[in-house]
Amino acid sequence: MYEIVKSPGKKVTQKWLDKAFAPLSDYLGREYPEEKDKIMSYLMFMGNEEGKFHYKNSVTRAYIVFDQGGRVVSRCDEALQYQFDEWFGPRGEYKSLQDYRLHPNVTRWIERNLSKAAFAKYGLEVGVFLQELWGPMVNYDFSDLKVGYPLRGPRLPYCLYLYPAEYRSLVAFQFIGDEIVERKCTIQQYYDFLNCEREITFAGWQRVDIIHEMLEHISPLRRDLPLVIRHACHRM
């Protein structure tokens, strides 16, 4: 039987993480020993509700759930996905914004709203996102598009948030840095990231997570984004 995992409090320790990921780690070690580390890098511990361990894939958003005995209770098809060439479709050639033909409003918004540090880290992803996904939905009118976490609270060092302040729906775009996806951040930073994900969801916002690989395989996003936003809560 695996020990129930409670909140780590103010500080996340390696011991706490080992307990939180124990059922998943043991399962992958048995069933997928060669792919274990690659799969683990994409899975997040989402809580220990009613004695069950919930894990979510950071890209596919699919869940796998274990009971206290380590048995799989439920598993979505893409929960353990870690290779995305086939999942996302043909790969794009997004090397730099200079090589990409951007709408003037995209270029103008980036120049006015992204700091040098944010542009260096997220400029390519933001540019492709505005040009290919959000721009066509709002006729390239970014006048209400804001940079920052939509709720009050500290900003995460490895995420960039964009949200339309006057759009009819509560939707926020979360650009997740490689430090989070590849677990290069500290334990506390990773736990803060999970807390922010829960917080913004509980506040009624539809969160759209974006990582570099998703924009390199953009066709499914172009298809699904309008449907995701359509189900978001309407602004009061």
C-alpha cells in the first residue's frame, strides 16, 4: 500500500516528491522500463483524492489514476504519451520570427508588450501563436491582449501568460517554459507551477497550455482552439 500524500506545506522536498510519484514510478519501471524517464518528464502529480493518485500529461492533458495498492484505476489513451510527431501531425519549420511572415499587428504587439527577456525566451512561440491561432479568431485585433497572470499573485519564472481582458470568455494562454516541461526547475518552482494551474482553473478560467512542440505541429491546435474557447466561462 502506498502512503497517502498530503500537502507538502510551504516547502516541497525530494522525499515528498518521491512519495507523490511512487505508484507511477513503480508502474513505469515494471511496464515501460526503457521509456520510464521520458514518460515521467511529461507527467504531473495532481493530487491524492479519496486514496487515489492522479497524474496528468502536461502536453496531452490526459490522466492516469492509481489506487493505494498501485493498481491502475483509469487511464486515458494519451496519458503516457511522450513522442508527439504522429500525435500532432506534420512538423512545421519555425526557426525564427525573422524567417516567418507576420501580420503587422503581430509584430507591433510583440514590440510593445514583450520585454527583451520575454522575447528572447518566448518570442517565437508567441509570434506563431498570434499569427496562426489567436490572430485569425480576433481579426488580428490585439488591443485587449495583456501579458501577465490574470489573477493576483506572484509571477512564475518559467511561464508566460497572455489573456484578452475584454474577450467574451475567461481564457488565458499559458506558455510553459522548457524548465517546467523537462523538470529543470527547482522542486518548489515545479510545485508553484502546479498550484497556479489549479488556482486559475478553480477561478473559472479556461487555461490553454502551450509548449514549443505543440506549435511545431500546429494543425490540431488550429482545429481545436475554437472549440476549447467555446466551452470557456463567459465574462460577467
